[in-house]
Amino acid sequence: MLVDSHAHLDFPQFDADRQEVIARAQEAGVEIIINAGAGLEASQGGVALSETYPQVYAAVGVHPHEAKTLNEGVLAELRALAQQPKVVAVGEIGLDYYRDLSPRPVQRQAFQQQLALARELGKPIIIHDREAHKDVMNMLRRWVREGDQPVGVMHCFSGDLAMAREVIEMGFYISIPGPVTFTNDRRLPELVRALPLERLLIETDCPYLTPHPHRGKRNEPAYVRLVAEAMAQIREIPLEKVARITTANARALFGLEAPGAT
Ligand SMILES: [Zn+2]
């Protein structure tokens, strides 16, 4: 079985066929899907999906693009939402200096407030970092230093090997997305080869980042299998091993019990 550690099934791209998409994931062996919250409304949508579909779990948070929407009221709503039993993380939170859809100081403040929320709730974080490595790392270093909850994942990891090693050393996981299947991507295969499998997760970030051979179309959780297959090929190990270890990693991070344990 596989875990898609980052999906956006609440997005309108799935309105027409959400149920079929989730059924296809199940058929592909994707038995757990973590729906990341891109804003308050998206987080509410994700929590609603988690109540409808047994395999869907939710993270709640405000994406850096939406950072300017975060205020005390929204924080209070996120805090309340996080009490739902299938909310397993705070995210996605972080900094995006590529698109700069919210002013950078506002992004940093929203990230900081949600780091504090995660600590208060005792939940892991899902981090979005695009072209903001220096500030993200500084804020994470401080967060780790100030408390004993160094758990989270850097989703769609976009740094280099040295940064990946530091992230792992701090206690975080690194999540590998669909572009690892692209023949022209050298960075992700290098990371997959060099990093311990015990610190890696897999994800789609659907509807975005569609892996080969579906590139150009909408992404969906079933395709996380293509990510796992690419990793197995790169490391020259069986797919089963990639599936088993990345699933155990996701369970450990998000506090999900193994089947049969309940
Ligand atoms: Zn995302």
C-alpha cells in the first residue's frame, strides 16, 4: 500500500469526479491520502472530505499565497478545526518567494503564527518552501530550538542535497513529488539515491505536478504509485520496499495506526 502525503482533493478540479478519483486511488493501492489545507475554506473542505472518505485525512492551515488572509479569527477557526479526529497536521504553511502572492513580511508572520499553532496543538507541520530556503530554514531552526516537537515534512522539496541533510538532521521528513519521474530532472533522483529511505515520503500535490506519462493532464492520488516506481528504479530496490517504508514513515509522522491495530 501507498500513502499520498499531499493532495488537494477539495479543489474545484475534482468537483466533477471526486468519488471516482478516490476509488481509482484505492485500486492503485493508495490507502491513505493526506489533504493539505491551502486556506481556511480549503481546510474546511478537506476536513469535510475526511469525514466522508475513510482513506482521507486532513491538514489544516493557510498557504503562503493566502498569508494575507490569516488573522486572529482565522487562527481561532483553524484551532477549532484541528480538534476534528482526522486532522493530522498543520499545513501547508511556509514561504513562497517565487510567486509572492502575499507580501513577504506577511508570509513570515503567518508562517510564524502557524508554527506556534502546531506547537500548541502538538501536531506535525507540512511545509511549503519555494525560492525561500534561507528564511524557511532560519525559521525552522528557531522553531526546533525553542521546543521539543521537531516533526514535519518539507513537501515538494526543492532544495539541494546539503539542505536536505540538514532538514533531516533537524528531524523532518522530505517528500518526493511527481517530477522525479521526468527524464530531465537530475536533482530529485540524486536526492532519492543519497537520502535514507527512512526519511522520505511520497506525494502528488494533485491537481498539480503530474508525473510522467500523464504530464500535462490533471494529477490525482493514484499517480503517487508512479513516484514510488521511479524511486524503486532509481535505488534499484523492489517497489514493495519503497511502498512499505514510505508508508511506515507517513504513519509515524502523522500518527496513523497500522491496519489491524485498531
Ligand atoms: Zn500543496
